[in-house]
Amino acid sequence: MTNPNNNNSTHKPAMWSISMPATALACVAAVAITSGCKKKPPPPPPPPPPPPRTDYVEQVSGTLDTHVDWPVERKPPSLSMTEAIARLTNAFVRGDADALRPMLAASDRAILDSLVESGEWEESTKDIEVVRINRVTSGGGDAGTEVVLAIQDDEGAYLIGWKVVAVGDAFEFSGIDTPDDRAAKASQLDPASQ
């Protein structure tokens, strides 16, 4: 039997037996918490915005008349110019002088008005089968851009050309000389076909 008055007892107080595991557990928890409290690195920056689209022809393809043929590699330098050329080609293929008139330079408007008045405009546009973008050349600076259209009707195809110049927020088209080439189909007048 144990002597309760004996000081040599190895028996430890009850508090010691509870506090030792609790202290160990508290230390482990403190280490776990402090190691888990490291600052997370900031999230990576968002990706840069995509480059501006330059497939302008594809962007306006939904607005083109079904009789307009525009190879995607023949790109104007901007979306707004592409839209203006799309309106020009639509006006020709539809024979729509009213849509064409505000896009033309003053001297070309006078020629258009003369053609409408004489009936030649309707006669020359009523049988248009295809308007094909033959060439688009950008001169840069004040040189402007030139666009050549191949117009195909029931008698064959021929070329007409335009200089495109920015005027304020719009574009103005002035007629330019083109070769007097003729072919059965508009695509046969493409620069690579000549």
C-alpha cells in the first residue's frame, strides 16, 4: 500500500497529466497556424487584351450583298475603310445610285447624276452578276488607298478604280484610271491572273 505521507511518490498531480498533452497540442496547433499564415503570393496579372482584329473583310462579310466577292487577303488598312468599301460594292451590285452618291467626290457625283438622268446608270448596272475586289493598295499618309473592282455582267468583266480618302469620319471615293482589261469572269482579272 502506498503511504499518503510519503514525499518520494512518483505520482504526479492530475493537473500535470492533463496540461502536458494540452500544452503539446497547443504548440503543434501554433506551429500549424503560423506556417499556414504565410502570405499567399498575389494572383498573376490578367492576360493582356487580345490584339485588335485585322480580319476586317470577315467582320463585314455579313453586310455584303451575296453578289460581292471579296477575297480576305485584300484588306484595307482599317475596319471603317473596309465598311465604306463594302457600302460602295453593295451600291454597285444593287444599282443603288442613292446609296452611292454621298460616298463620291463632287466631280464623280456629277458624273453619276448625268448617268442616272440619261438612263445609262440603270442600263449598265441592271445585269451586274458579281462585283469582286480586285486590288486594295494602301499608299499611306496623304497618298490614300486605291481599290479596284472587277465588275462582271452578262457580257464579261471589266475594271473600275477608286481612290479612297478619309474626309472627317467618312471616306470619299474618286474615280481613277484602270487598265482596259476584259475577261469572261471577274476573277480572271485578278492581278495574279494577268
